[in-house]
Amino acid sequence: GIIDAVVDAQGTAAPIEALTDRVSKIFVPTILALSIATGLIWHFAFDAPKAVIYAIDVLVIACPCALGLATPLAVVAATGIGSKNGLLIKDAAALQLAGDVKFALLDKTGTLTLGKPVVTNIDWSDLAARSAFISLNEKGTHPLNHALVSYFGNVDGLPQVKRFKAVPGKGIQGKIDGRMHYIGSGQFFTEICGVPAPVAPFTHTLCFTEDGAIALASFEDALHPDAPNLVRELQERGITPIIASGDVVEAVAKTAQSLGIALYHGGLQPHDKVTLVKEYQKQGRTLMLGDGINDSIALNAADVGVSLAHGTAVAQESAAVVLTREGLPQLAQYFQLSTLTMQTIRGNLLWAFGYNLIALPIAAGLFAVPLGLELTPMMASIAMSFSSLGVVVNSLRLHKKPLR
């Protein structure tokens, strides 16, 4: 469930945490060496009775805890805030990588469009083809299948479909009256029939046998009302939006033109989307936004995979971030949360490093002779506690920064 996913995310580590882990590994032996050096210097060069006190002060006041807590506490706070705002952050790395994204690959159907296509026209060869088309289509789960079911309504006396099978990224198939029938894309048609598919400059699906097409249905799918704002948000952040769709190139081009997107790719199979992701990753961090089974592999391959609330279970499982409420407008909130989280982590690290840089010289008695500034072990222990408390308080400040 969502709660389990949030808990799992809070246990993951952002890439920046690797830096603090490396620093923490050398921090303790460095402090031990500094404590011994402080004691020896004070014993032989200054005030021998105070040598042990200053050596202990160095051990007590040094705080590796603040360094170790700097990133995890911010991640815990951020994932909690995300869940309250409908952002399911499943991987802490997504909070850091969002700020480096250069390209955003966007699925079209159901992401940039409403995912509720409407049938505009159907052509079939004869009544038998019509019955086979309707019967096989009822087995499908793609939005185009649902649109056709709504278009046809309840039809009686349909032939039985046997050996039904869904072919990911291509379509569906089944045996009707002893003969295999298929519904799907032009690529699926070419693969089965061995000849080029009928060309149509709009979103469409074909029903066919091995002998050729027996029906063609065309569709229109309205743009999501928030799609223009999404594209504008990405462009303002310096991110290049790119449409990556399995729909025909002509339909993808029409959507791209209406949204002012210069780069688009159509007719993509699931593995084509993965290849596309890897190509853009060579040029910079890449985000993939999609909702379907066909997007799942690409969502997993991208630096940041983002799925939607209405997305398939496979897509949501493959994504690092799931927008569970408003959909597209939440992507802006995700970027905002990422920015706030990284600011908090950097603030925590600055506090942790700054505290140790200031506290250690004082504890070592560096200012004892010229300024008379020195600490007792009790004062050092109190200061050490405040260093960790500062990281906690700064991380909790995330809760006071609303996402817009």
C-alpha cells in the first residue's frame, strides 16, 4: 500500500548521502588523532594539567551525528510531505535528481491527452467482420478498446473468442470461427500480414486476419486541460519536453504542434521507448512521464520515472514517483519539493560542517591563551547536543513550506 511505499522510500538513500557516508568514515579517526595531538601539544608546550581536559573536549564536542543525520532526516520529512500532498516518492534519489533533469519524455495517450478517446469513424468489409471486430474488441483493456465498447454498446449474438491473448505494445488476438483475428497497430498488422499497413493520418486501430484488414476505426482524444501548463512549466525550468508515443506519427505531430513541442516520436514499441530514454540520457538527466503498461520499462530505465494515479499497476510499480491526486499539476509540486529538499540537505550539511569547524578549535583550546575562551567537558557535551538538534529543526522546517 501507499504507507508501505512511503516507509520503504524513507529507508532509501539519495546519492548525496554517499558523500556524507565517506566523510563520516574518516571523521571519527580524524577526531581521535586530533584529540591525541591536542593533549600532547598542551602537555608539552603549554599547561600540562589542562591537556587531558582539552583532549576530552575535542572528543565530546565533535559531532558525526549531525553529518549522518543531514540527509536522512530531510528525506524522511520530504517523503512525508509528499504523501500528504499526493506525491508518492518511492525512491529518495528522485528528490535529488529532479534538479538535474534536462529532458522530459512524455507519453501522449492518457498523459498529455485525457485518455478517453472517442470513435469518429469505422469502416469494415462486411457484417461478419463487424461481429468479429466487436467480439474480439470486448476482450481488450486499452483505452481504444474501451472507446469502441462505448461506441457499439451491448450487441447480442456475437461469435465466441477462443485462445485470446494480449500482445503488449501491439494489440490483441483471438480465434473466431476457427480463424485468428487481430486488433492493433499498423506495426502489428505488418508483422502478421507481411505487407505495409493501411495508412491513416490520425489515431486508429485495425482489425485484421492474416489475409488483410477487415475493419479500421479512427479516434480523437482531447488534450488534457493541464497539458499546456505542464509543457510551459518544463520549459521554464530549462527542461526540453519530448513526446514519446506508440500512436501514429501524424497524430503525435498534431499533439506536439498544439502544445508547442518541437521534438516528438511516434509509432514506438515499449523497447523503442527504452532506447529513446538511453539516447537522451547520453546528453543529460532524463525524466519519463507515462501511465501505461507500454511505458513501464522506460519508466524504470529513466533517471526519474513518474507515473499517474490512473496509471496501470505495472507503470506505478516501475516509477520512482507517483502523482496520486491532481495528475499533471502535481509534477510542478514534485519539482518544488525536490528543490526544497535539496536546500534543506545543503543547509543541514552547512550547519554540520560549520559547527565542527568552529567548535573543534574552541574545544582544542586554540583561543584559550589569546582570548581566554575555553570549554569544560560539560559545556562541550551540551554544544554537541545542540548540533544534532539544529539538523532536526532545520529538517522539520520543510513542513512549514507549502507546495503550490
